[in-house]
Amino acid sequence: MAISNEMAAAGGKQRSGGHRGIAFLIEALVVLAFLMLSLAVFVKLFSGAQLEARSSNRMSEAVQFATNRAEEFSADPVHASGEKEEDGLRLTCEVKPTKRAAGTLYEATITVHDERFGQQNIYTLATSRYVSNSAGGGTA
């Protein structure tokens, strides 16, 4: 009987060792699934952040383009009307002069469109400049 008790004890150990192996495999699969899910979430977050960075960079370029044109308008409001293109951005500057008794008020609307997204208006800047008659504003 002693032999059968030893065999039974050994068999019991074997069975529990087998259950530990299966439990370890299940735990490893759960950890692997969690890691894969985490990786998918991180990839989605980082790709979204990259798209936002590109959009922000494009907006910054549009603001700089419009600001440069506003400075040109400030220097010479009479000849600032027109269109300009640069790096896929199209800028339109519309100037509206309003004659006053002592001079002319020039109001400009500067709009930047993105050529890559079907002429989407991405930035608009409104500015104005008053030129007195003594500065030559009344003769334009």
C-alpha cells in the first residue's frame, strides 16, 4: 500500500503542476492581450497628436502669411489689394477705401485659403489704416 500512496501523492503533484502551467499560460495571454490593447490606444493617440501638430503648423504658416501681408498693407494701403500664393496657401487681400474730410480710411480683409483642402478658409485678418490728406491719402 505504501507504493500506491507514493504514486497517488506523485500523481497529485503532477496534476497540480499541470494546472499551474495552464494558469500561467492564461495569465500570459491576458497580459499579452492587455499589452496589445495598450499599444493600439497609444498608436491612435500618437497618430492623432501628429495630425494636430500638422494642422497647428499649417495654421501658424497661414497666420504668418496674413501678418506679412498686413504689414505690406500698412506700408502702402493703396496698392495692397490682390492675391498671392505660397506653399499651397492662397491669400486674398480686399481693400475698401472710405473717403473722409481729412483723409481716407483704408480697411483690408485678408483671407488665407488652403489649396490642399479644397480652398478651405483657414484664417481671416481684418485691419485698417487711416491716411490723412496731408500724407497723400486724399489723392488716391
